[in-house]
Amino acid sequence: MITSPQQQAVDAAITSRRSIRAFLDTPVAREDIEAILEVAARAPSGTNTQPWKVYVLTGAPKESLSSAILAAYGDAQQIKEHTEEYAYYPREWVSPFIDRRRKVGWDLYALLGLTRENKAGMAAQHGRNYRFFDAPVGLIFTIDRVMEQGSWLDYGMFLQNIMVAARGRGLDTCPQAAFTQFHKIIAEQLGLPGNEMLVCGMALGYADPGKIENSLVTEREPVAGFVRFVE
């Protein structure tokens, strides 16, 4: 099969995308952030509704949000007050989904030297989400509450566009559903209007090549495992 340079570039941007969990403190230029979001906004959406809204955090605002969330995350009483506004994961896990979830979790913890008994270590690693894994840029995504399930499908394509466009510029990302638990804090910190609902967060920056957690490459099902050609 003959491939063109354009195909190779697109495929490389997609297949090199990974969830990075340790970033360098190298700044990302505002014009690069704007260019990524401009490209990503070409994502398709039903009747061109474009349901996405993005809050870009750097410097002091990002640190303020992280500190506020971590204060609640580390407080056994406070954390009880924070629950997700929508169910990202199934309420009842079944195979093969639970098997994949467990594998990626234990593969990551094994790289970090965390055992099942080290609950504090696992909690601390999860808490790094709320510092955007030290990325210089944190993105918070919201959607208008009037939008329905189809618009959430559109939103996923927008998020993927951001991650692929970032890879095309040598940047990395980590999409983060972990933020949904603390939507009240995020709404207060960012002054979100009542009609906006938190979708997720995302870290954006340059991957730290010296961190072992960034060597994790998750497995994918072969095409034959999830595709049936109807002939």
C-alpha cells in the first residue's frame, strides 16, 4: 500500500496521541493554543450547533483552581459534598470493559511502583489530575444544559480534534473526566453561568520524557475484534 506524506502525517498525529501524566513546565504560546482551538472547531456538529465552550487556564488562575480542588479532595468531610453531575462510567461494570479498566490502571500503577496495598500512593497519583499533571495549560470544557446526547457526541469529536492538532505541533494532552466530581468548585472559581455544565478538563503541554508514567502505551483491540463486514 502506497501512502502519501499527508496520510502519514495525519496517521502519526492520531496514533502518537496518548494520555500524558507528567509535563514539562515549558510554556505554550497563546497563539499556538488559539491555533489548536481554531482547527479543532472544524469538528462536525449537528446542524452546525457547535456546542463547545472552552476556558483556558495558565499561571495563577490555574494554580488557584488546582489548590481549591485539592483542598476538597484531601478533606474526608468536604469530598462527600462533591459528586459528578453526570455518569461518565457505567453504573454496573461488565466484561470486557471492566477488564480493560483494571488493566490500564494496574499497568500505570506498576510503572509507578504502586501496589494494591498503597492506597495513599494511589490517591496521591489520582490527585495529580487536579494539577493538570503539572502541564502549563489547563483546559476546562462546558456545554449548555439545553443540549442533548447528540451534542455530546459532537463534543467528543471536538475534543479529539484538539488532541490531534496538539500532536501535530509537538504538544501532548491528557483528557480528564476526574474534574467532573468538582464541578461546583470549578463553577465558582470560573464564574460559570447556571446554564453551563462541566464536560471535562484537559492538560496541555510538552510531555516530560524522563517520567516513567509517560512510557505507558495502552492496548487496543484489533480491527477484527470490533468490526464486522456485512457482505
